[in-house]
Amino acid sequence: VREGLVERASEGDEIAFGQLLDIDGDRCYAIAYRILRDAERAQDAVQQAFLLAWRELPRLRDASRFEVWLHRLVVNACYEEARRYRRWSANVRALPVDGPAGPDETVSVDERDALERAFQRLSPEHRTVVVLHHHAGVPLASIAEIAGVPLGTVKSRLHYATRILRDALAADRVDGRKVRPA
Amino acid sequence: MNEMRDPDVVFSAWLDEGPTELPSSTRRAIVTALPTTPQARRGRFAPGRFPMIPLARFAAIATVLVVALGAAIYILKPSASTVSSLPTSSPPQSTAASPQAPSPQSSESAALRTPSPLQGRAIDFPIAFTYALPADAGLVVDSHDPYADSYQFRHPSGADTYDRGVIVRAITGGRTDPCSAGATRLDLADADAFVAYFRTAPTVEVRNVTDISVDGYPAKQLTLHFLPPTAACPDVYLWADGGSITENAGRGDARITVFDVARHHIVVLAFGPPSFLPTADAFIASLHFEVPAPSASTP
């Protein structure tokens, strides 16, 4: 079904493209939000990615690769947003989490704060690998394709990022045992 | 209690928090923008792209075969021109490009027919080209290139930072308001139109406009000098494609070379200290776009 929609959209069918947006929009937004940790910037990134997809769709030779191609556009848009964010909004704090998938009781407030701070220190490239792997469940080989880097790079980025996040959790647990002022 | 839980479980649970639905306002904005967002032309070799008229189809196929044969002879010729130092099998630049060797994305990039080691990097660049990185310049292909329509050659000055570089982009036009990231696209006919457009940006001074030639294509080269940002123009978004021009070099001077190749606007942005400009010029002089010469393609 999707391939048919891609074919129609590549021939200028806006309704078909709208249906592709219905199919892929939520997933792309969820990925973008988790890379950028900012709802508005994630919306901007998704909008840029979909409009670029619309513009460049006629050049996509294999409709079956639309999803990977679209994810790559989303990731690229996130990189661009992140770079702009770094330059102009270095002191802006990420918006609080909201939406249907609200805070999970598995995660304590302190852990959430520690993870948030550690995640913000990761580069967009590292965050992308983490989000695609842990949240979206994308195989590493496909992540390499989406991110445009070799598989080995994906693995090393995932290893590095996971270590940073585990360290942040471990440090939080040590701190958690300390007596804190009321 | 915390010590008993797997950190990966905690981390995954945290990562799954947050919104999962694209807001309807964004959805509407995308759909609303479609009618005013032109689609690119289809790839000339993509399946189903030939007209249904048998004679035209035959002529198109014959043309493709002749062009392919000519290209093969040209590429395989042992004593090629200035770009012969860039053999397709093992280019000298491969050390710069090899860390990011062509990715599995090549099914798209194959349409580019780019024999350069850049193949597989940008997915939307409309014209194949080859290049030579000046010796000792320290330029490498930016492995974090976030754009799909550009190639970036930068000099690393630290972790994830660059102090100079050259960026080759395909640009579809300017913006109706170069101070706004959300402004719509402004069609620009040629290099002269780009120069006139640059002069309309409120916080930009256009300096040293000269006529040069890039790979035989007439080009305009100039310096953009950025004045301090104002409330009305906090940043400069010259291109319809991508972000602000100051992302690369801050508000330091930027040297721009703009020209058209096969009806595509190509912009080369060089940024860095003045001493870098000769290196940038050497890079620009090495560019070779793999399309028929302008005289041959002009009707």
C-alpha cells in the first residue's frame, strides 16, 4: 500500500502524500522529539523533512526504500535543528515531557533528571543512534543506512552513548544514597 | 531498590516517555504547503519515466546508450583531463572519504552517476562532479554533514568544530524574506539575479563582485560582509534550502561563488581566514561537473 502511495505522491498526488504523512508522521515525530528533546523543534524538523520528501520524491528510484529515505531526511533535519539550537539557544532548557506517553513509574524523578542531563550532553549523532535503536527498534544495519555511516560507527556510537547514560544513572544512584537537604 | 533494576530498562522506559503523535497543526502546515512546494524533476533514468510514444521512447533509449557509451569511453580513457587524477576506482581523496565510504544508501545515489568518492553521501545533489582537495589544506569531507543537498569540505579545528571550509550546494532559490527562516522560496534566474538578491538582505553588504569561470560555466564571485544583527533581521537565511548562512562561519565574511550548471544553481561557500581563500580557489578550480558542455546542451 505504501509503495503505491509513494508512486502516486511522486507524480504529484497530494492526497497520497497526505496518506503517507498519516502513516509515517507520528513515528517520525516521535523519533525527532527524542533526538531533539524539544517539541517545537521536533515539529519543525518533521515539517522540513516531509516538505523535502515531497520535493525530492520524484528522484527516489525505489519506492520500497521510502521509509529509510524518509527517516534519513528526518535525522538530517534534526541535525540541522540541533546545530541551530546549539548556536542560538544554548541556554534554553528542554521542554518538560508531556503527551500520551507520560512519565513512566519505572523511572524515578532523579533518574529522569540524570538521564536528561546526560542525554543533552550527547551529540545529535549519538542521540540518533540511541533513539533509533532503543526507542524505534531499528536494526543497527538500517541505522547505518539512515545515518549514512558505516555499521562500525553505529556500534561505537551506541556503545559510547550507552556507557554515558549508564554512568549517569550509576552516579545518580550514588548521589541518591547521600543525605540531601530538605 | 534502584540498584536492582537493569539500567537499560530504566533508560528505555525514560526514552519511551513523551509525545508520540504529530500535532495536527504541524500536519496541517505540511499539507497546506504542498501546493506551493514544487517537486523536483524525475530522474532521467528512473523506470517509467519515458514517454509512451514508441518513437520518442526509442529516441530516448538511443540517446541514453550514446551518452553512456561516450561516458564509458571518457572515463576509461587512460589519459583523461585534469580530473584524471581522480580515477573512479581508487581516488587520491579516498583517505578522506573512506571513513564514510558509500553507504547502503547507494540505491538512491546511483542515480547521481557520480564517479567521485562522494557517491553515497549527499542524496539529493542533482549533478555529479569531481574535485581535488588541495594538498596540505587539511580539508576533509564533513562526516556530520546534515544536509542532503550539499557536500562539505572542512578543516577540523577540534572535536566537532571547523575553522574553515568549502561547501558546495545546489540551491533552488532565495527567500522572499532573507531575514526569516520561514519565508517562502524566491525564484532566481541566474547568477546575476543572485547578486541582486544578496543586495536586498538588510544586514548584508555585497563586496568585490567579480566575473569568473568555474569548469567553463560563467560565475559570479563575491564577498558577503555581515553587519550586526538587528531586531528586524536577527539572522540571514539566503537560501530557500536549509538554514541560516551564518551557521557555518558565524557572521564573518563569506566568499560566495554562484553559477548555473544544466539549469541548476550551484553555490560554493568558502569561509575561514583570508589566507584560506587561495586554497578555496584551488578547490573551486578543480571542480568538474559531469554534464554535457553548455554549448552542447543548449538547444
